Amino acid sequence: MKKLNELMQEINLLTTKIETEYPELYLYLDETPLVICDTEEKAICLKDLEKYLDTLKGQLEHHIETHKNQSNASS
């Protein structure tokens, strides 16, 4: 399992990439539900950050796949 700093850095890099290269997708990141931790102490859970990172990656992959044909059509 990755450490907290590694996960946070990877999430930061991915969101920065989405913001700069796919601004149309970045608008929807605020709509992505994220519960940092679902425990009594409400601490940041590594498992939840990993799920969030996977969600970001999945959203980006889906966006690229579904918009690939649109960018080819406009070329």
C-alpha cells in the first residue's frame, strides 16, 4: 500500500494534469463525491485516497475515450 504522501502527490499531479490538459473535465471534479474516511475518528484513510485516485484515473480515461472521436472529427 502506498504511503499518504505518495498518494497525495499522485492525486495532486493528476488533478493538475486534468486542470491544464482537460479543463472541460476539471469542471466536474467538484461533483465527484469524496468522503475522506468513513471511520469514527474521521482521519484520512489510505484506502479511501486510493479509491479517490482510482476514480480520478477512471474519469480521465473515460473522458479521453469518449472524446477521442470528437477531436478526430474536428481535425
